Amino acid sequence: IVFGQEVYSNLRKQGHKVVGVFTVPDKDGKADPLAMAAEKDGTPVFKFPRWRVKGKPIPEVVDAYKAVGAELNVLPFCSQFIPMNIIDNPRHGSIIYHPSLLPLHRGASAINWTLIHGDKKAGFTVFWADDGLDTGPILLQRECAVEPTDTVDTLYNRFLFPEGIKAMVESVQLIADGKAPRVPQTEEGASYEGIQKKSNAKVNLAQPAEAVHNWIRGHDKVPGAWTVIDGQPLEIAGAPQPGLVTKNGLVLYGTDGKALLVKNLQFDDGKMIPASKYFSSGESSSLELTADEEKMAEEIRDIWKGILSNVPAVEDTTDFFKSGAASMDVVRLVEEVKQKCAGVQLQNEDVYMATTFQDFIQMFVRKLRGEDQEEELVIDYATKEVNNMTVKMPTQCFINGKFEDAENGKSYETINPTDGSVICKVSYASVGDVDRAVAAAKEAYDNGPWGKMNPRDRGSLLYKLADLMEEHQEELATIESMDSGAVYTLALKTHVGMSIQTFRYFAGWCDKIHGKTIPINQARPNRNLTFTKREPLGVCAIIIPWNYPLMMLAWKSAACLAAGNTLVLKPAQVTPLTALKFAELSAKAGIPKGVINILPGSGGMVGQRLCDHPDIRKLGFTGSTPIGKQIMKSCALSNLKKVSLELGGKSPLIIFSDCDMDKAVRMGMSSVYFNKGENCIAAGRLFVEESIHDEFISRVVEELKKMKIGDPLDRSTDHGPQNHKAHMDKLLEYCEVGLKEGATLVYGGKQVDMPGFFMEPTVFTDVEDHMFIAKEESFGPVMVVSKFKDGDVDGVLQRANATEYGLASGVFTRDINKAMYVSERLEAGTVFINTYNKTDVASPFGGFKQSGFGKDLGEDALLEYLKTKAVTVEY
């Protein structure tokens, strides 16, 4: 009836004249919402209990109907048998809304049967009424995907109700415009199912888990799927094995051994409880109410009296539903109580959980006191006394606001590259964990507070998260140093410091995301307006590398969250710890559950499933070009999800003879050895003008000899260990190839003789264009130097651009004209002039060619996580 009220109101808003409303009689002296709305508007309302007696139309009812002079009958719902002379009477006939994709599921309980049968699609039909049962020609249909977690309520609330209202109004307009189709229904695939009653709603547990799941979710709270539970453990009639009560609910098993989770249980007396509380359902103690709470309870008792007008008095034991309340009364109760007590978080489900007045008041007071808040975040820390502090590191997957073990119970060791020791064991996520995380992110986006939140409030949460990161910056930097080998001072300033800046920068963008108004040719004389809206994409996946674990997380996730998306993030398998610490801080900042999900694990399993998952709308990746290509292919084949890729590089740095030599040496070394060379924009090849080449090399080697290699937590250390053993082995192989091809090894090229994965800073000269080390990046502390002839600007540009990569580049010269000439011709996403590694949160970052596409940082990064919708209005 609420649906009918909305259709009625929207038809009037669209300028259609409603000449009469025929609805059911008042119940217990209360008019239904449709009647109330129509009476308020002065529309004639008729409340006949029936249209016919013994199969024949009642004359006075027919006469009353004909007197209104209807040209079209609109039936948003139909709970009475209406004679055909009424159906066919108007000039345009009658249209009916039916909540299934006809000819499938004709008859009653169509939504239920859509779920019971496990249909992959749901929807509704607006059809022309005829003398059959839901068999008339189709005017309009709309469909949606059925999600694994859908129930009758969620399917109705998210699609069938809101879209159905629009469709009914659209159908009337099509008829008014003479454009309404009449598509005959086919009998192929037609089905008819009757009304479910308690007698035939018992669960048959001797079938696969999915079928049991569909049966339970397909039965509404009335009559509700039911079975017999006896004893502890739960012996369930007909079940292949006992059920299991867990903190999440009741686990049932199908004949295929697969499990399903039941969230709520309802007893014969109508009381509903969380399934997780089955064994403790009778143990809750009554609260002692304060004087103010007693006063509020009496005000709520008056609300119950107003709704249950047929009950002489509302006692503590009065049951809301046994007193005649229906689902619309639940909505009214919730809304009236919320209006009376602003700020209390009350849901329809709460009424079903507390059906008596006493239980309702107890539940309400607990909410008022905040005693119903979600459980405190439980974290299984790995702790270490290191760097003059106690470091506490979460080690489990972070899914839907909770830390939990991987579904399969597997874990793996994360290694400290300083000495090769085990830091701790970390959960090894599975495909099932990905599916759970994506489902949580989708629920948070579709139905959680994140999507409904004012953008400015969303920004406030991100600011709070940045503040918490700042409060924990020493701990984060220490974890980063242990897990990735980053020198602590660099980790504090860059790895962590820039991460904090990134979140603050994008927090400020939250309330500044908007579209434009656009002048169009038809703007006059028809009075048209076109505007655009920037909207979030939905669930996004982010896969980050191991060189800057926290900073890469921040660069992508801050923009993603600021745009209003939810995310599932996979950190690099070898460096998961700061991402998991970030998850803890996000929960403490108040980011709603499901918005951020972190899954440590392998790229081949977790990463591939993220690429393939149909509910993910965007994937952001930083890593190697070969893996980027594979990701792009998987994303295209799955659901054509949007992709941004920041891939490999072989960034050229050109040093001219007119440079500031001191600066060129200092910045040239930084361009190669910054973060142990594990830097995506590192200068992969230096071109040094011939006349200064030898001096440049000599000064670089002189400085390298002063460089302190050692423990990254030592504040005087310049150069820490490579990230992991496999990477160090590849660097040693890279140097061997350079030597075999004839390059000159001037310095380094070997592993340092000490525990851990330390590599000597290395310099190669006489590198020719055809050599492997001239074309491929090392991603380590290896300087690759080639000469170019004095004055040969165009020649060195041609050599610098002779690569399939285009991430970054640089030039050192005092001649501004030469600098600008070179910068215009270098084929790279970033060009540094007389500096290097100078990134900023406000400046876009990303590559050309096989270094990928899409941007991190700056306003451009937001566009990677938004979609543009154009809206044209005639007014």
C-alpha cells in the first residue's frame, strides 16, 4: 500500500489527474497510507471490502466506479478480484505492476519464488490486464542482478520498490503519449507458483547448501522458512550434520558439504533473535531505567497506543505483531520513535527482534546508552620491542571492519631484509576471502552509511585518519623499515610523511567534486538544460608494489575514498605489515565497516581474483609492465572494468656540460640510489655530455665511498638492504649481464659481506645502446651511464626516447632554453629540470607508452575513480 501511495503521489506530481482511489477498508479504525494521502489531497476515496459476490459484480460498487469517469486503471498492487467489466471499462484499459519478469513466476509471492528458484535476474513487469492470471501483454519490464546476499527485503527495497514507482509513472506517460507497446507474453518458460504457507515452508535440508540458502532467503518473515531444532549441538531435522552456532550466526550444511549462514531465528511465539544468541537467548538481564529513560519509555508507550488503537492498553507484555501490527506499522513505529528521540539509530529489523513492549524499551535504551555499539576491534598483534618502542602489528586479513584469519587458515612468514629473520606470520588470503571482502565492500557502498554520507563528513573522516597516521608515524616508519628495508629517516619523511599529506590533500577534495552546466543547441526556445555529475564507480580494487608499501597505498586509496568508492586492497606479498596497520587506524578513525578491506596474499590468487571479480568496477595497479598487461586483459575479459596502470620505467637523465656540477652529482646520485634504487621513477640511464663525463663519474665514486651501508633503523645509515632475497639475486644477475656485454664496472656490483640482503651501490660506464642494461631497468642501486657528444642535443634526445617506457625523465643544464627544448621532446609523464624525485601530492603522476596510463596524485587522480553522468532536462 505504501507502494501504491508513492505511485499515486508521483502521478500527481507529473501532472496526471487522479479521479478516484479504490482501496481496502480501514483496519482497526486506521486508514491505509494510500487512502490517507488521497483524502488529504481531496481525491475521492472508495473503500469497498470486495468487488463481487459469488462471482458476480456488486452493482453499487460498479456504479461508484463508473461515476468517476476513469480513462485508465492503474493497479500498483492488486489484493482483490476485480471484475472484467471494470478492467476493460476505461478507454485505455488497465495496467498492473507485477514483481517478476513475466511470464516467469505468475501468481502471488513472485519475489519469493525468484529467490527460491535461484534466479540470477529479478525484476518487474508492467502489463495490460486481461482475463487471465498475469497473462496480459507486456508494456514495460525492468531487471536487475540477484546478489548472493539478497533477501525479499533487500531486493524489494533496492530495486523493485524505487524502480517500480518510476516505471509505473513512466508507463502512464507512455500511454498518454500514445507510445505504450503491447507485447504478447510467450508461454515458453512461463511458470505459476502459489502463496506460501507455514505448512509447506519447512526447509528440506537434504539438498545442496545453495538450494537451502535460496529456500530460506526466499521466504519472508511470514510464514518464514522453518525447521525443528533440538538439543546442543543443534540437531536439525533432516540435516545431514548438526548445525553450528558461531559468533556470526547459525551455520547449516547442505548435502554437498558446503555451508550457509543463518543470521536470525524466530520462535513459534513470534520472537526473533540473532542466531548467534541461540544458546544465550534467555540470559539477558533487564536494565534499570533512569527517571529520564522512564519518561521516554512512557512517551514511546503512547506511540504504541497510537498504532495499536484496537488494544485497550499497552502493557509490558503487549506483543506488537500479535496485537495486529503489520509491516507498515513497523515503519511508522521506527520513524515516530526516531522523530521523538533524535539521534537514536533504529532500524525496522530492531522491531522484529524485540516484539514485546518491554523488550522494545530494553533494546531502545541500550541503543540510547550506546551499549549496542559494534564489538570492540579485536586484533591479534605481533609485537616487537624495536627502535626504542613497542611495535604492534596486525597480522590477519581485514574484512568488513574485522581482523580475521584467512578462510583456509593458511599463513606465511614475512621477512626482515636487514638480517633475513622472520618478523611474524601473516594470513594468506584465499579466493573465498576476496569474495567476502568484495561482498562487504559492495554492501558498504550500496547500503552502508559511506554512500549516503555528506561529502564534507567523508572528508572529515579522512582528515581524522590522516591525524591518526601522524600520531602513529614513528611506529609506521619502524614497521616500514623492518618490512621493506627502507632507511628509517626516509621512511619517516617520505614513506609515511607523504602518505599523511596525501590523505589530507584528498580529504580536502571530498566536497569539491562536482560537474558542470553545459549550453546545448536546443537550449532555446525549448528551455533545455544539460548538466553533468561526477559519481563514484563503486567497489574498487587496488594492487600495490613492495617498494613504497604505505605510500603506494595512500596514493591510490586516498583518491579512491575521497571520490566515495569502497575498496579491496592487496598489498605486496612481501610487505603487508603497514597496510594492515593502516587498516587498524582506519577502523579507529571511524571509517564504516566494509569501506576498506585489506587482503595479504599472492598476486596469482588474490590479485587474479580481483581482476576477474564481476562486482569490481575499477582496478588500480602499480607494478611491472608484463603483469600490468595480464591485469588489463583479465579486467577486459571479466566485466570491462576501468583500469589505471603505473608500470615499469627506464627513465633517462640527461646531464649537459653547462650544468651545476655539484648539484648534478648530488641529484644524479639521488636519482639512482634513492630508496636503494627501488624507485619506479629512478633514472635508469644517465646520458652525460662527453666533456664532463669523467669528472662526473669520478665525483660520484668519491661520494659512494662515503656512503654508510647498514641497519636501516640506525639514523646515520645512508643505504639499507634490498627488499627481499629474490630481488637482490636478480640485481646480481643484472650486473653479471652488464659485465658480459662489455660495460665497464666502475664501482660495486656485488653483495655486501654481511647478514641480510645488502647490495653495493653500483656504477657502469661505457654502456652502449644495444646492451641489456641500457634497455631494461634494474630497480636497484645500479647507475648506468652513457656518453654523448658535446652539443649533440637532438642526438641524445633520440637515444633517450628510444625506449618503450615513458614514466619519468630529467635534464640538468643552466640554459633555460635548452631545458625547455629538451623537456618538450622527452616522451615521459614527468620531466624534472635541475632536480629529481621532486613529487608532490598536488602534481599528477603517471607514465606514457608501456609505463602505463592513468594518474596518481593531484586532481587528475580523482578522475580515475569517478564516472561522469550527463543529464538533460526540458522544463
